[in-house]
Amino acid sequence: MKQHYLTRQQGLIGAKLLTLGLLVGSCLPEPLPVDGIPVLNPQIVVSTQIVPDQLPNESFIVLLTKTFGALDASDDTDPYELIEQIAVDDAVVTITGPDSTYNLLNIGSGIYGGVFIPFLPNASYRLDVVSESLGSVTATTTVQPPITFDELITELYFNGYDDTLLQVTQQFTDPVGKDYYMVNVQDIRRQDVFENLLNPRDFTRLIDDVNFDGEKHRESFRVVYRDYYAGDTTAIYLARISEEYYNFMKLRLDNRYSFVEYLSEPVNYPTNVVGGKGFFNLYVPDVRIKYVGVD
């Protein structure tokens, strides 16, 4: 099996991070006035994302952090300082597919990336992480076949309460068989890549095809959490995901406002990471850039 070593500059991967939809809330819970809680050994938490390039080759991003207790953070915690404290920067990260093993480049702040990796639909890939301080974890997943928008419309919606929301109308064709989908709507106006990584303020919609298996699915929904204005630039992602990742994200969305919950990855969250937490998933989203209110 051949070894491929990355030679691309770190900036190539860093620039792509602006469009990632890592689902992190910015609100910290009130500190609990308790003591006597035993200190747990930290574990590696895995988050992954494919960034579309030219099929069949894609860029791949892994964010590695370590778990910590809820008492380690408070309302005064600086998320930038926190991510530096919990980022895992001493790891060797590889991904192995049907034909090759690829070494990922350490970008910094717990981010590891690879470019031009041929992710083949329905093929199995293994992620291996070896950290000097935290040990090793591994995870295996299957690349989900891509899905594309048949139609995508964005419009401004005035709700009558001085708020202007984004209304999204989408249509895609569901193949026969059980499938799960995820739609992300991401504001990409801001230029701070690291801020977008920590707190992308995106909107996520999970879809189960129980009512439209093998048919065209058309729906409209409104994006909340912020006001939109004519000319705003928005990236909308559509991806087919596994049932396991669907269940993982469903629980994550229930805790989307808790920054601590995301980083500590409670033990009741489903995971496919052996020896750690988080989720290793591989899907290639259909990404459309829309200028809100502009024909």
C-alpha cells in the first residue's frame, strides 16, 4: 500500500475552513456550585468534514480536541483560549482507503487536513489518530453516495416582528431505499476563519425519507438565529448521511446552544470512534452559493 505525503501549503486547507459547518454553539451554561466531582481522564474527540474540490478527489479536515469537565469553563471563558487549551496538536493522523494510506498535515489548533484524497462512494475508510499525550483512537466509516439539488431558491421573509429571515425552497430526488439527509445553511460574510470554525452560526436541518422514499422531495423552511439582508452571501449544503450520523447530529442539535456540551461530548452521545468520542463521517455535500435577495 503506497504512502502519500502532503506537500500543499497550509493556506490551501485553511482557506477552505471558512465554509465548514462545524456545529458549535457560543453560549456557555451557568457554572454549577458543586464540588467533589472526580477528575476524569481526557479522551480525544473527533470531528471531520470533506470539502468538495474536483470529483473524485476531495480535501479532508479533521478537528481533534480533548474532553474536559463542565466545571472547567464559565461565562468568562474565552472560547479562543479554550480551544487552544483543548486542541490536540501532538497527533499523527492518517486515513486509509481501499488503495492507499494518506498522512494528514497538522495545520494547528487541533486541525489536520489532506488534499486531493479520492473518496469513493460506498467504499470504507479508516481514520487512525496517535497522540503522544492522549494515546490512540481509530474509526471506520463508509463514504455516502452524493445527492444534488434539483432546485434551490432563497428569499427574504419578513415575519412581522422586525425580523427578516431566510426562506429556503429546495427539491431533490430521493433514490429507492432508506436514506437520511442533512441541509446546512452557512453565513459566509465574515472573514475570520477561526471564528467560523468555533462558532459558524449555521442552521442545520435533518431529513428522514420515511414519507417520500423513491420520490422527489420538495419543501420550504425558514432559517432562524439571525436577520438576513439583501446581498448577504450564504452557502447551502445538501448531503446524504448515514443513519448513525443522523442520530448523532439529532442529539447534537438538542444541545446546540451549549459550547461546553459540544467540546466535552457527553458519554450518552453515539460514536463510532474506538477509544474516543465524536464521530468520523464521510459525505460529499452539494454546495450552492446564494446571494440573498439577488436574482
